[in-house]
Amino acid sequence: MTDVVNLTSEDRERLVFLIDTSIKINRRFQFFLWAQGTLQSFIPHETLVCATGDLGTLQLRNDVFSRATLPDDFEPVARDPVRGFIAPLLSHWNSVDRGPIAMSDDNGEPGGLHPMLHRMNYRNNLCHGVREVRGACGAFFAFLGLDRPVGARERYFADLLMPHLYMATMRMLDSESAVADCPASVLSEREIQVLGWVRDGKTNAEIGLILDISPLTVKNHVQKILRKLDVSNRAQAVAKAVAIGLLGSGQGREVRSH
């Protein structure tokens, strides 16, 4: 018999808000606030481990979000494919047709809880994941240290929210990857000034007057910017620079004193 989870009007309002805000996540601090905010109404946890990558070969990246002070060896232990705790949790998840799983002291799982989870006093834990339609790539999430035993409600919301959690995680990681691929130092200070004025719709001649340089020099700066950012036009350059944080609200407006 399938457990029935009744949603209150407050649950529905929070659920809509949670899904709506998940779409706007593209930075790590946003993800942390989201996971430690409204998500707690549905899966009240202390630490969230997000393992992304190849779920078959365990070539995984682990990102940890916690309001607790974690020991220095927490992340290495989570990551270790032999002695860690993510690998056996992932194996168990696969063995039950990849449905939400509860791991606790009293659910009779072979070997019981991992020593690290005992050490952190994480007695109630919920795990779930998602795999891409093709291949073994995907993500596995371990909600650790729930404030109560995992029940039908927590399993239901883990299943319901998994696509949104996955996509929020991917957007966060993609954003960080873009920043890593194109750090602020890739553009010179002058190039950032020029790009800032390009964003504001200025022509090469206008930018030249503002910065007291020739239009040809401005054109050369723009060509270098396009090449460094690996884009084909000015609009794409501005969009990429904004996306990866090269342009703040005030950048590009510095004017050379005469």
C-alpha cells in the first residue's frame, strides 16, 4: 500500500516558493541559503553532500553544505571510494531501484552506519539521486542529520524535489566552471573599462573620447576581448562577462582625468 502524504496549504505555498527560487540559483551562496532555508521545511537536515559525476565508476565531485562545524577529514572520508560513506550509500540506492533510502541505526542495514556518521551523531539520514537518461552521469544527494526518523513525508519530498535539486546543483557548478575557465585576470583593467562602456551602448568613438584614447585603440581592445572570452560579437562578450562576474554595476565607468 502506497503511503499518502497530505499537503497543507502552507506546504503548497512553500513548495511553490522553493521550486521558483531554485530556478534562480547559479552561485554557491545562493544554493546554501536555499538548502538551509525553505528546503528545511520538507527535508530538515544538518548537512547535505552533493556527489556529482559518473555514478557508475564513482568518479565523483563532492560538495558539502552544512550549518554544522565539520571535522577536517569529513570531506575526504565522504569522497573515499573504499572507506568512505558515499560509495556504500550509493550502492544501496542502486540496489533498491534508485528510490529514496533512509539510513539509520535501527533500519537493519548491513554494517550499520558508517563510523563518520556515528561520530557526527547523524542517526537519521536520507539519500536519493538522479541519473541522466543516457550514461551513468548524474548526482547523488545525502541529507545527513535529520531531526527525526525518515518517514513517508521526507521520502515523498525527496522524490518530488530531486529534479529541481539536481538542476540547481548543475547551474551552480556550471557557473563556477565558467568563472574558473575565465577568471577576472583574463581581461586587463583597461579591457574591463572598455567592455563596461560597450555594455552601456557606447560606440568605439564615444568610448575613445571617454577614456582619452583613439577609436582604433578601442577597436583593438574590443577584438582582444572577443578573443579572450571566446565569443564572436560585442553582445556575447557583455553577456558572458556579466554571467561570470567580470562586470559589476560600477565597472567600466572609470573616466581618465584630463
